[in-house]
Amino acid sequence: MATKKKINELPDYEKDTVTNAVINTNTSAFSNRRDQLAKLQEKDAEMEAMKNDLAEIKKLLKGLSKK
């Protein structure tokens, strides 16, 4: 059976005394962080798509300049 103990310095965290795992009990902060990471991942994917589009445009322009 897992018993938990409050951490004095970190009010949103508890420590499992059996496994010594630190558990975040602030569910809204956890949810906000997950949303933040999802937005960051979406932004990174969009940036990668833009880089690929630019590379394709460069390739097409180079092809036109050779003709």
C-alpha cells in the first residue's frame, strides 16, 4: 500500500514513501504544461513544413534559372 507524505518546500508535491517517487498533485498545472507542450510541438511541425516548402521553392527557382 502506497503512503504519501507532503513535501514542505513544495506544497503541490507529495512523496510516495514506498517508492520515493515525487508526485505532482496540482492537476491544473500539469494540464497547462501538457497543453503548452502540445502547442510547442505543433509550432515545431509548422516550422518544419515551412522549411520544406522553402527548400522546394529554392529548388524550383534554381531549375528555372538554369533554363
